[in-house]
Amino acid sequence: MQTILGAGGQIADELTRELYRNYTHDIRLASRHPHKIHDTDQLVSADLMDAEVTDKAVEGSEIAYLTVGLPANSAMWEEKFPTMMANAIAACEKHGTKLVFFDNTYMYPRTAEIQTEDMRFEPVGRKASVRAQLATMLLDEMNADRIDAVICRAPEFYGPGKTQSVTNSMVLNRIAQHKRPFVPISAHAKRTLVWTPDASHAMALIGNTPDAYGQTWHLPVDHARLNYRQMIEIASEVTGRSIGYTTVPRWAFGIGGRMNPTVKEIEELLPRYRQDNIFDSSKFQTRFPDFPITTYREGITQLLSHKTEQ
């Protein structure tokens, strides 16, 4: 049995498909409102804030994947994420279940330094501090040999379906809707994005590779990084349209945040868009050299030509 804690999002759904395709049909999906992807999926209605419910969701599982997502709300993150992590750790420790944690890079420094798995944590802002707390909680348990776990870390998403990110919502989705894209802060800073199906496929692979545990892994990305201007140029080629764009300066987000709570919540992340974002996944690519990585051109083409596999 392999269990997904926090089923229902884009990462979890694609993870479920990959597990079914290549590893097992014995899959349990646990979330507040789980839905089946395959007829054989076992559904468990689970509030991961409840320790007893989380324990029962994990019981009998060889591997549990913690992929739960929350809206971009700092207060909610502070209230819920640490408890969810603590409950997942306790359940996995009790039942001898391996834990695969899907993580992000918010706790990394806001610099143009190359980001590798041993990058120091320098969280700035409430959401970044929560992410540092979660990773540290799990690393402490791993280092104390109380749990067999692995951290799978991803940069910003782009991709199909329910994928949510600044790049998807402000740039690529608007292009798909024949609207002018809005570029956050800079059109010339290099971005590292992970194609969401690649992230899920790689996480399934890591979770089912025994010697991958006890480590942090950067999930695979195309190292031919593009800036937003270059992404939009590809979009123009794919669609056959001349696509312009509007660069949105930091002060404009500040004004928007006064009226829109969602815009206010993403302000914390904006300094990361001023300079190059260089997320390195060489460790993964060295260990798994045959893993197919979606290039930016392939990903943008799939999104805009509506040929992404569902």
C-alpha cells in the first residue's frame, strides 16, 4: 500500500497516475474530500490536522507521500502546516512507514546563487519561515534515525490542469486565453520552473528507490533556463501570434495588495523575481540519467496547443 496524504491537487493526482502506471495498484488517497482516479483507488476522508485520523490513514502503508497544499494564506500556513507535518511524522514512525515529503524552496536565500540540496536556509517572511520549520522538523527526525524519509524539493511550478503558480496564472494561462501576459518584476531574470508531471513522476521514482532515502533531492528541471521574454517568444512561435507583455513593477503589487488579499499574500515572494533563479537538479540527473525531463519549449507547446496528457 502506498498512501498520498493531501490527495486532490495537481501534484498528487499525477503522482497517483504514475504510481499506478509503474509501481502499484494498491493506492490509498487521503484528504478531506478525496476522489478516485482509478477504480482500485482506496479513498479515506482525512483531516490531517487530526492526529488520530492521520494515524489511521497511514496505517498499513509501506510509503506515505505528504503532498498537502494550502491556499496562499500566511496565517493558515502557520496554524496548519506544522501540525500536519507533526501528525504525518508521528504516524509514519508508529507504523514503520516511509515518508516522502514534497517541499518547495521558499526558505532558500533571495539571491542569484546556485541552489543545491545543501543550500542553507535563510527564510524571509511568514510563509518562508513555515517552510523552513517543516523541513527542519523532518530533517531532525531523519538525522535522529527515528524515521525513514526523503525530501523532494521543487522550484516554482508550471504545467497543465490545476497547476497553480505565478507563472501559470500571470503569463501562460493568460496567453492561452488570448490575453496579454503580465510579467512579474523582470522579463530578463532567468527562471527555473518545474513541469508538474515531471515533479510527480520523479517523486514516485524517488519514493520507490530504497537508497534515495535519508536525503534531500531537487526534482528534475530543464537546466536551459529561460527568462519570461524568451518564454513569451516561444509562445508566439507556438501560437503563431505576436504576443506582447506588460512588466508589473513591485509598487503595482503593493497597490493591488490593498484591494486583493491574494495579491497581498504573494508580495512576500516578489523579491525572488528580481534576479536569476538557478535551481540545480544535477544530483537527480546523475542518479537517474534516463529520466526524461520536459524542456521549456516542450512544456509551453503542450500547454498552448492543448495536447497535454490528462
